[in-house]
Amino acid sequence: QIDIFPILQNLGIQHINQSCSTGKHWNSSNAQEGTVIISPVDGKEIASVNFANAEDFQNTVVTAEAAFKVWRTWPAPKRGDIIRQLGDALRQNKEDLGKLVSYEMGKSLQEGYGEVQEMIDICDFAVGLSRQLYGLTMHSERPAHRMYEQWHPMGVVGIISAFNFPVAVWAWNASLALVCGNVCIWKPSEKTPLTAIACQHIIQKVFEANDVPEGTSCLLIGDRNIGELMSHDKRIGLLSATGSTRMGKAVGAAVGARLGRSLLELGGNNAIIISKDADLEMSLVGAVFGAVGTAGQRCTSTRRLIIQESVYDAFSDKLVKAYGQLKIGNPLDENIHVGPLIDKEAVKSYLGSIEKCKEEGGNFVVEGGVLEGEGYESGCYVKPCIAEAKNDYQIVQHETFAPILYLMKYKTLDEAIAMQNDVPQGLSSAIMTLNLREAEQFLSYAGSDCGIANVNIGTSGAEIGGAFGGEKETGGGRESGSDAWKAYMRRQTNTINYSDKLPLAQGIKFDL
Ligand code: UN1
């Protein structure tokens, strides 16, 4: 059991009904609309929030634009120092914020802490980056000319995040966007606004202590109406959106229609190939954690296992046994493996997918179902299940955000790679093999078509140091590490002539 109220208080959440913030300033808007936040852990009401309206949105953008004019003049390493302080503040608040993530969203406490750790890690990364926003220099074809490129901030960056990583995805985007000199407007999922309000308080304290201009980090609590306003508004130069493919298509189309920039991080349909040369014990841990961790609600969750026929029976036996050991229950209890789904709507979609899979011929070797009785009062706890299925079933081609794992058999690696790639999504993928040839083929141009391809590691649990994202219906965006920062900046090519002549490029003659 958890007493959430002291935690909310520690995190500075006193004005829950307030729906938007430009920093110090909070506004509750006079909107009648709002929502009650119910914990999927115990079904109890935590709080209610209001939704920001169009006027709140307008005011927020105006304040953000004004902040940008100041924030962009701060040297990048100084901005980095502010993000260093944000990382420190997150370290101090890790326990409370991790617990609130776990209680509001339903992921295990370990994963709640892990999520806050990802935020801390990306802050550290962004601090280093603040001294490395490198551009290249080029040799000009003209005498006494110099060419180089530099990177400038975009302006106002919009961040739309999903319930499953309610705070880390904001941090991935905001920490990079801010060191790059942008200001941010964040619309968290309406299913998890409290953790977002907590983050806004944490960053605001740091900003206030450093006189960061009002409007540098803004928060709008709202539903898809706010998302639509953000998508259509040309003052939001970059819109980073994480969520369903359906949402991403709408955002991408609206932002594309105004030729704005979007960074899309959408659904996955991630598979692990289990080769006959796999270490089966290790594969088991990777597969089970990938499939049931976060109750199957990561975009990197393992949804399909493509198993070589000679180890198929042995491996599926192991899986069935392992599923028998899973402890499902209150995610705040550290002995629990699987917590609840986010809400009853998600439970419906889980049940619907199981039905569809059965209709298409799926054979369940571990049955699913909704748990009832003591400890399961919220109605959001479901049994992780496993079905033997075919890759071309409609339901297998579709991402269901729930712990449903599909098993399929293969003979040759070519066939396995073709199956792994034959889905609309392209986020994460993995092969379990001790065979170097297989591993390299999987990683080659003829291998996995995903943004993430792992060897002897499952599909989920990516580190922040790499660029995170995927291809096809996953949206093509890259966030987090490597050079993902470039998405948050505009590139400018500069040529400087320090001669006393004006030679033209390509040798063109133009004499007056
Ligand atoms: C997501 O599910 O939205 O790789 C992101 C992982 C995490 C991030 C997942 N680091 O599972």
C-alpha cells in the first residue's frame, strides 16, 4: 500500500486543478472539461485535473516565443549547466517521482525508478552535448573563401508524450531541445498528467533559482484538442510526438501540410529471432522481460518470437513454465513481475485482440484473462498470454499494447528475417544466436529493417546513448543519444569571402 498524498506534496503538487504552466505562472483555465485520474494499481481516485483550452494554448505560445528570444542568447554550456542542475534535482526526487510514475501509470516500482534514471542519464548526456553542438567546416572551391556550417535553435519545440513512459520521453526531448537553445511546450498523455505536473515543478524550481525566463518550459494538460492546436500552429517549429501510429499519422500530416518539422516515435511490433544456436536460458529472460515487462506496454515490448523449428518445442516449454512463475499484482511490491494495464479501455483492447487471434486460428499455449478478487479491484490486471500464430494474421500485424506474445516457427534464417521484417512497423528487433554468421547477416543491409537491431539482448530496454526510433509506421524519428540533437536545430551553411574579388562558384563569369 502507498500513501500518495505525502508524495504529491513532496513533489510540490498542490494545485492539481491547474491545467497549464509557463513556469512560475500556473493557470487553471475556466474550462469545464477535465478528467479524474484513477490509479490502475488500486482503482482509487488520485486527483482531478482541468484541461487547457485554446486561449491557454495561445497565451502559452506567446510566452514561449518571448522566452526563446532570451534563452537563445544564453551560451549553450550555460544552458547545459541548467540541465545539470535539473539532473541533480531529479536525483533528489528519484524516489518520489519513481513511486508516482508507478502509482499513476502502473509499471513496476523498479521500472518507475528506471524511468527516472533514464531522465537523469539523458540530462548528463545533454550537459556534455552543450559543449559539442558541432558543425563541419568545408574547403571552398574559391580562393580566400571559407565555408562552414553552424547549428541554431529552432524556436518553440512541442512535445507530445504517451502514458507508457510518462516522464522519460519528455526528458529525452526537453533536455536536448533546451541545451540546443529551444523552448518547450509539453502536452503529456491525459492518462498520466500528475507525473508531468511533478516534472514541471521540479524544472521550475531549477529555472527560478537561475532566472531562466518564464516560458522556457511550458506544460499544457489536455486531450487531443491541444495536440491538434500544436500540430497546426506554425509557431511550433518542431513537433515531437510519441504514441500510436494513428495519432502520428494525424500529427505528421498536419505538420507536413504546413511544411513544419515533426519527429515521430510511434508503434512497434518487435520480434526476437531465437536461433538453433541461441543460448536458450538467456533468450528466455530476454523474451519474458520483453513481453511482460511494463505489462507489454512499451513500444519496444516483444510481441513476436520467431523460433527455429529444432528448438521450438524446447523453448516454448520453457516459456510456458516461466509464465507459470510470473507474479501479477501491485507494482509497488518489489516482488511483483507484472503490474496492471493503464486502464479498462486497455483491458478491452487486450481481450479483443485475444478474441481476434483465436478467430484467425491462434492456439493459446498460455491463456489470458482478466484477474479478479483481492488486490485486483481496479479491474486492470490481466494475465500475460502466449499464442502460436502466423505472421500474416491481421492481429499479429497490429500492435496491441498488452502482454500478448505470438510464437512462430522458421526453418532458415532468411525466412526468419523476412518474417521479422514483414510487419508495418519497424522499431526494435533482436536475434539470439552464438553464431557469428547469423548475427552479422541479421545486422547487415539484408537483415533487420528496424531502427534498433540487437544481438543477444531483447527488444526492450534501450540505453539513452543510442539514437532511439524506427522506420516505416514507427515514424522515422530519432530521439535521445548519438546525433539525435540535430533534429532540434536548424543547419545553416555559411560562406565567407575574405578576398578583394567576387569569384562565382562553378567558374561562372559575370563581368559588369
Ligand atoms: C517507449 O516504449 O516509448 O527501450 C520507449 C526501452 C526504453 C524506452 C521505451 N528505454 O524499452
